[in-house]
Amino acid sequence: MKKMIYGYPEKVVNEEYGLLQMREISFAMSAAQLRLVATFLVRVAEELESGGPSSTGISRKLCPIGGQRSRVRIS
């Protein structure tokens, strides 16, 4: 299954890069892929709680590592 994230934009945050603030998002992906997204969200939430890099407002990206579905890199 091709992983897709769909959404309804709220406003443009950065026109140069086309970055949008989303009002709502939907996921169309396998259960395994959805678990990767959930793992990513938990890691970023833990950073926020611990005062780590995410607490400064720096955004994080979900990136598969070398095509492996079982690992994610937060960059």
C-alpha cells in the first residue's frame, strides 16, 4: 500500500517551500506504516516533555531509513 497523508490546509506558513498549517489530516497507509508514524509522534512528545530539541519549536521530519520500515529517523 502506498503511504499517503491527506489534509485540509488552514494557511500557508512558508510560501517559498509550500509549507502548510493543516486544519485536519487523514492517513491512508498500512498498519505497520501507521505504527511508524505513531512511534515518531511519541518520540517527539517525549522530547517536548524532557525539554529536548523539540521544545525549542524546531520541527521534526519523519524519514524512513534506507527503506527499512521498522526504523525511523527524527531529523
